[in-house]
Amino acid sequence: MDFIVPEEITAKLAELDAFIEAEIKPLEAENIQYFDYRRENARTDWDNDGQPSEAWEEVLREMKRRADKAGHLRYALPKELGGQDGTNLGMAMIREHLAAKGLGLHNDLQNESSIVGNFPIVHILHRYGTDEQKEKLIEGLITGQMGVGFGVTEPNHGSDATYLETTAIKDGGDWIINGVKRFNSGMHNAEYDIVFARTSGKAGEGMGVTAFVVPTNTPGLSVDYMHWTFNMPSDHAEVSFHNMRVPNGAILHEEGHGLILAQAFFHENRIRQAASGVGAAQYCINESVDYARERITWGKPLSENQAIQWPLAELHTECEMVRNLVYKTAWHLDRKDHFLVTDQVAMANYRANRLICEAADRAMQVHGGIGYTRAKPFEHIYRHHRRYRITEGAEEIQIRKVAAHLFGYSGKNKQ
């Protein structure tokens, strides 16, 4: 196997670094309240159910405009959408590189906004959407001018998506949808919601779940409240559907095949989250090493103490191992071996999510009292990445998936 980073990716990283210094850092400095100790408070409209403030989201839109103009935002999208057909390996390396720079407008953690966009819903719409759905949604999603929610999780069902209680029943040429979605992401400013509902089959079956693209002003759709989370602001809504009528043309892809879309969303998203986790972990490690060298206690640098050295050395080793697993898995995904590396995606995701939480916690410990304050970024990094040990497949689900492949209950080793 060739371990040399492809030249085009090395060149892209250098290009991104120059762009950040020239275009993004000045914009960040003009809006520093969103990135210093005030970040959570400045970003949150506390009197509007804890939603992101409009001023904060306008800064993000301006960042996207600049990144799009410079040719970076659409890197991972196909050329017909103005992209560069960026690879999964390229995206993994870019996401890691940007996260390793620490907090900043170039790659914000709270809502995954970045100068190199991660557009899982755009990919789904491009592959499976109707011409009308593509025309209405794709461009606005890319530029940030349009919001689209993604509703899978329910009050009684999270990772067990085949047990959805939200139903859609055929009524003439329409569908009547009833149910509730929890943590329906993006609904604070969404004009459309992608709603997953059971249309046929039995609870627990993979087939029979259908995805519908629904305007959020459809009668019967209610955004009831936002869930205030460990990391604010919140775009995670509780949404209910009461006899909501939608046309048959609202179906995304095919009737009964909705979970294929959810899997496509999660698969590529998980490896990119893992890459970001590795980058953020390396940032925490590097910052801790630098601080330990400078900090003098009892007449000598803190770095001379094995109690400081050893935990960081172990984290650094873990970081290198997970990094290589992420790269290898992304390389396989580029060869369309999705089902052959499902277990490796799960491995990379849960190990990276655990790694960054441990690295952020260790950084706080090494920095002592100042590490616990909001003058340092570690609490923000921890609060953000802690959610990925639960969302988009809890780490227990990821481990279970690895075990299923290992013991031959599913995947390439199925007996």
C-alpha cells in the first residue's frame, strides 16, 4: 500500500491554509465574540428557545460565500454541482487538517460549518432526488440560503430506526403522516424537512420505511420546541405531525427504501466525523505538550513529570493508529467497497469519538485550572464531540456492528 499523501491533496491543504490567512482570519477577527470565551453566549438567542442567533448565522453564510468564490466550499461535490469530485480520502485528510488548527471560523465545531463543506443531504438529493427536488433544494443547501431538516430519531427510537412509530398511510394520491421526531436537526431555519415514516412492513424490518421531502409550512407539521443541549445553541427540534397530508411526489427515492438514504447519510458522515475527531485530538495533544514545556512548577518544566508525559504519549499513539484506520477506510470507500468496510467505518468512528473526548479531558487536566475556563477551547471541544458518542449511531451500536461482522452474523463474514 502506498502511504504517500497524494500531491493534489498536499497542494489543496496549502491552498486552504493560504485562503484561511487571507480571507477567513480577518473575518473571524471582526467577529471574535463568536470564538473567544463569549462564544456560546454570543451564538445563542436565549430568548428564542436557544436557537442560533441570526447574526451568528450570517457570519457563517459570509464565510461560505468567500469559500465558494475561492473554489473550496464544493470540493467534495460532483463537478456538475460546481464541485471537484473530491475523494473520501481527500475529505478525511482535509477535515483532520482543519480540525487540528483548533477553533475558528475556518472549521466551526458547533454546527459542522467549514470552508470545505460536508454536504451529505446534497449527495442524497443528487443521487436519488427527482428533478423538482434537486432544483428546489440543492443550490440553496450548498450556499446556506436554505435549510433542510433530517428527521429520523423519535422519542422511543434512536439507533433502532427500523422500529419507527411515525407512519404514512396512503389516501388516494396522497399520504397522511402522523408521529413525532426528536432531535430533528436543522429545523430552526428549515424550509423543508426530510421525514422518515413507515409505509409498509413490520416493526424491525429494514424495508417499508419511506423518506418524504416536506415543506415546513405544511398544515399538520409543528415544531414544538428545541432541545437545549450540552453544547448550545440548539438546532435540535421536537417535531410532531398531525394528519399531515403530502403528495406522492414528496417521496425521496422509492417507496419503502428510505433507510438506504439514511445509511448513505451516516456512512460518509461517520468517516468524516472520525477524521475531525483525530484532528481535534491532535490539537489538544499539541497544545498540552507546548503548555507543559512552558509551565514551570517546583522549579522545573511540567513536561519533565512522567505523570504528564505518559498520558499524552498514549493519546499521541492512539491518534496515530486511528488516523491510519480513518485513511485506510476512506481509501476503501473511494473504491466503492462500502459494504466491505462497514465494520471499519464503525471502528474508526467510535474510536475517534472516544479519542477526542479523552484528549480534550486530558488537555484540561494538563492545563490545570486555566484549562477548565472558557479562555481555553478544550471545554468547547469536549462538549461538541461528546455528542458523537451518541448521535448517528451510539458507540455501543458501532461496537455491535463490528462484533456482527467479526462473528459472522452480517457483512463479508456472514455464515
